[in-house]
Amino acid sequence: MDLASLDTFIAIAETGSFSAAGERLHLTQPAISKRIAALEQQLDARLFDRIGREVSLTEAGRALLPRARQVRSVLDDTRRALSNLSGAIGGRLTLATSHHIGLHRLPPLLRAFTRAHPQVALDIRFLDSEVAYEEVLHGRTELAVITLAPHTAAPVRAVPVWDDPLDFVAAPEHPLAHGGPVSLAEVARHAAVFPGENTFTHHIVQGLFEQAGLRPNVSMSTNYLETIKMLVSIGIAWSVLPRTMLDEQVKRLPLEGIQLSRQLGYIVHTERTLSNAARAFMALLDAAGAEEQVA
């Protein structure tokens, strides 16, 4: 049983497709099939059921998957631990982040990092914060800079970096944007566009209405904040957006006594060895957090 075959097995299990696994591993589909056939022969067990274009794990495949991930994790940890002994900051750093943070928070840090450590190959993956959390939890990403969950459980450690105020917004011509104070009950009567139900931001906003015994009139939802801003700007709904995104296209609604915010920061797996590159990037994030507190 070789590592390449295990990587191929994991890729198919996670993507649900031989062709998608080939794209991830930069291999042809015949090469993918050959690796799986060899692995199944070594284990004397069928790992996937193939019905048409559908691929699903067999009972043997489901039993192998967590063990294959564990083997991959141990080998990655060993590689990083040995590489760290030299003290050099190099190699590949797999970093996950959301589109919003990647656009509005990370550019100056990434610029400083690449200039200070040109020998590091950055592998930046743009994912929803909730997906990035799972990637770190399962060892597929070393570090993630995301919207932090209200509660984070071991073995994941969350470190806040930025406080991200959230504002209720509407188009300047929207009935709610009349200039005076607006109540939460009044807002709830109008159509809204919300972040997706699976997002941490959705839970923050939904929780505010639930505490007030109200139910917002959510007409649509999307995980992309830029799309939410566009929908708000054309006047069909109100929403909640990070203050950093506000401009003349949307107007802040003054809700008396309500202040919403979310925490942006980074997460790591406490039981996995971090590379020197990851530690160097975490130091930049910690410095940014310290500056945020002073400001």
C-alpha cells in the first residue's frame, strides 16, 4: 500500500468522482483508475461502487477512509516536524480563507509575508468559513483565516484578530431608509436577503431576531457578501453587511440600541504539527490583532 494510492482514494472519496479526483491530483482518469485497482487488489476489497457516473464508498471504503486520513495526517506531521528542525521558513503553506477576508483584510499581510519569505509557496484556498473550519479539523488545511464561530471546541483553537462590526443596510430609496430611527420589528416586516443558513454570520443575525421574539422576512439567501450588497443596492431587500463594505450604494439603518459584530481570526488544529511557515504567518496575524486592539 503506497501513499499515492491512499491520496487517490481520499481524493475520490471527498470529491465523489474519479474525474474530479484526477483534476485535484493532476492525473488522467485512467491513472486514477489504475491506482484504485491496485489498492483494491492489495486490500482484497472493493472500495467503491460505480453505478453509471455515480461513485459511492463501499463498507470497506467507509472503514478505510478515516484510517487513510490518519496515515496522511501522521506523515504530514512528521514531514513538518523534520522540516522545522532546520529553522528555515519555506515549503508549502496551505491557507484557507473566505472571499470577504481575502479581499478586505489579507492583502497587506500576504504582501508582507511573501516579501519576507519568498521561499514559501502559498496555496490559498477560498472557501466558506464553515467549510474552511472542517478542512482544518480534518487536517486538509494547515491554517484558516475565517469568520470565527461563536463557540469553537477542541481540538480546534480559534484566535480573534479583527472585530468586524455589522450594520443593517438598505438602498437609499428603500422605505426603511427614511433617515430616522428604525425598530427591529419594523425591519422584520420588510423582505430581507440573508447570508446562507449554514454561515456563522446568519446565526448571529438570526439570533438577534429570535431574542426579540421576531421572525425576519427572508426572501432569499446567498453566501456571497458582494452578491448580497448588489441585491440590497437595487432596492429589493435589506440585509446586514460588514461596515467595511458600506459606500454610497447602500445606506446604514440606525437601529436604536443594537450593535452587531462578528470576530474574524484564524484557526489551527492543536494536535497537529505546524510548519515554520504557518507559525510565521500566525505571527503576522497576531501583530495585526495587537494593532487592532490599540486602535
